[in-house]
Amino acid sequence: MCLQSIVISPSEIGFNSSKDFNLTYQLFGKPLGTAPIVLVNHALTGNSLVAGTSGWWNQLIGKNLTINTEHFTILAFNIPGNGYDNNIENLITNYQYFSTKIIAQLFWKALEKLNITKLYAIIGGSLGGAIAWEMAFLKPTSIEILLPIACSYKASDWLIGNVLVQNSILNHSSKPIEDARMHAMLLYRTPESIQEKFQNKRDESNQSYQIESWLKYHGKTLKDRFKLDSYKLMNHLLKTIGENITEDDFNDFLDKTTTKIHIISVDSDYMFTEKEQLNTFLFIKKKYSKVYYNKIESIHGHDAFLIEYKQLHNLLQPYF
């Protein structure tokens, strides 16, 4: 579970930079080389700590859980620049030059350095799922099962617009992380979810509504554990999802791939809508048989992939 690292030269992925990438990762479960490997890609403010007491997906990944660490090797990389290694030298300031495709290239290069040529599964929610798509496009025969959750293979105009708003807040606000996080939390949830949770109640001092206190809490919490440069990079990556993938590229991928693809959407998701993910499934199904689709039913919006664990368990259990 300790944080390990791999150094990758930019030239190894054809990236123009003088600074090496220090790609950090964690392993859970069986040792490398002894069991099928499941790669877990983290979301925007996530990291490689996917299991254990503080793991962000510890209700899904662990001993005798959905993804059983007794049977699988669980590998999770940190997106370079996410700040999880607490080394400011590894933060990325020229974020405009990065994309989800570049992150996918880095992940594959790291896997190569770990002598891994085949993955049993790649699973990820939100940004992590989008990077999983990018990895599949790069190596269409190297993944047995692709499990993108609450994400799309290509950024929509709605998402790109929200990235612009977030970027403006991050670059112009006097409290950039807090303010951007408060705005983002409303994108991750739904009006129904917020109303059910707070019901117009005020806090104990009656000076503010509970929804206001909740948003401020999430803003402060993220500021305390996340760097501004990291937030700018992760937000920017959302805009780049699938930016180079044309319909012809997608068809070419479908002609080559051997991967079983299971798309999982959230019916109330504002960030990556159910409709766009269903349309992706229908597009694939026209020419490729190993594709499946399910949706999580929830009032909680995009964040349902971090909330509705019972539904996720039922959908993922057949693979693990």
C-alpha cells in the first residue's frame, strides 16, 4: 500500500518537455505477477488510495468486497500533478498542454516499466473513467474488461462550458479552491438531492442555511488537502476528454478491439448525462457485440458512483 514511483522521460511518450514525470502509484491485494490485474483510475480530486481504512472506494475494493483483494492485484496510479506525493516540484503549472490522452500514454508507459502487457480490467468513475476510455483507444487488445462509470469518451459542450467557468474561478477568485469547489459540488449533485438532504433547514446558530454551511465545508476541506495547480490541471483535463477522437477513429477502434465494454451511467447525472452514455452504447452495439449498458438509479447525480454502492456492487460483481 505504500506510495511507489516510476520516472518517465517526456521523450518516451513523444511529449515536448525538459522535465521528467514522477508517476506515483499504489498496489493492493495480491503481488504483481500472481493474479489478474485491475487498474483503478481516480476521479478529479481523488488519488491512488482506493482501498483500506481511508480509501475513497473502500466499500468496493478490499478483502471479500466487490473487487476482492484476495483474488486480484489492484493497481492505482496518481495522475501526475495531482499533488498526492506532497512534492511541490512535481506539480504541473503548464496544464494547458496536457490532455487525458497524454495521461493515458503515461499510464501505459508505466505499465510497460512494470512489465505489465495485459490488464484484466480498467475501472474508473468520472475523469478516471474517461482516462480508461483513452487507454482503450491506445491499446484496443490489451484490456479484457473496460468499466467506465459516470463518464463519456468525449467531452460534451455542457462539460466544456463548466470547465470554462471553473477555470475562471480558479484564476480570478480571491479564494479559488473554495469557490470553485462550491460551484462544482452543485454540478456533482442535483436539486432533488440537495433539497432532500437539507429541506431549507438553518444551522444551529441560525445565521445561515445548512446548504451554505455544507458548501463552505467542502470548499475548505478541499483547500486543506489540494493544491491550486492540481485543481487547475484536473479541471482542464475534463475539457480534453476524447478531443482527438473522430467517428472514424471510434469505428477503427471497434474493428480492432477485443475488450468487453460495460458502460455504467447515472440516470440523474448532470456532468456526463445518461443520454450521451446510452448513445455511445447504441453506437457501439451497431457493429460490436461485446458491449453492455446499465444505469445507476439515484437522485444524487454525478456523485452517485461514490454513494450508491449496493447498485455498483450488483453491476460489477459478475466480473469479480
